[in-house]
Amino acid sequence: MDSKKAQMSLKGGYTMNPFNYSKAKLNEIFSDVKMLYQDNVEDAVSEYVLRGLKRLLEGAMKAEVMGYLKASYYERNGVRVDYRNGYRYWDLCTKFGYIRRLRVPRTKRCGYQPGVFKRYQRRWMQVNQ
């Protein structure tokens, strides 16, 4: 009880113990912190890159299917080739990581094939090499 009273400051809190680490110990602590920080930053950057790549691929396929159909959403014209039929979800392994549930547009007559990757392709060519 007396030792706790000795550590108490005037405001009722505890005083800090003196800081006495060796230079080697400090370097070890900071290198551990730096490694943790780098891992978190690299993970965050790779997640950001994957989200951007997913948006880019989905946008490219959306524009591609619009060009294939020769019509926009709900547009009726004489040159329309096919009709939209929702999406199928595809997982794709890239050199940046694994993209889950990539939305690939479908058409009713199954005439549209994405130009971004081949039919049934799950991995990019760079991943295979």
C-alpha cells in the first residue's frame, strides 16, 4: 500500500517509471514496429489495387456488352443483337491477388464473351508463368 502511495502523483494518477532501454533494445522494438507497419500498409495497398482492378474490369465488360448488344439499358431499336440476362460471378486470380465475385455480364443467347479473359479462364497468364 505504501509503495502505491509513493507512486501516486499530486493529481491522484500514477507517475511514469523512468525510461531506461538500451540502444539495441530500442532498435529491436522499432524494427518490429516498422515490420508490422509495412505489412499493414502493403496489405492495404494490395486491397486497394484489387478493388480498383475489379471496378476497372467490371466497367470494361459493361461497356463491351453494351457495344455487343448495340443498345443501352431498356433501349429498343432495330439493330439490337441480343438482350441482357443478368450477371454471373467469377473468381479471377491475378498477379496482384485473388478477385472474388467479379460480375461478368450475361446475354440471353449466350453470344457475349468477355474480351478481358477467355472462357473458363480462372488465372491470368502472368500468374501461370
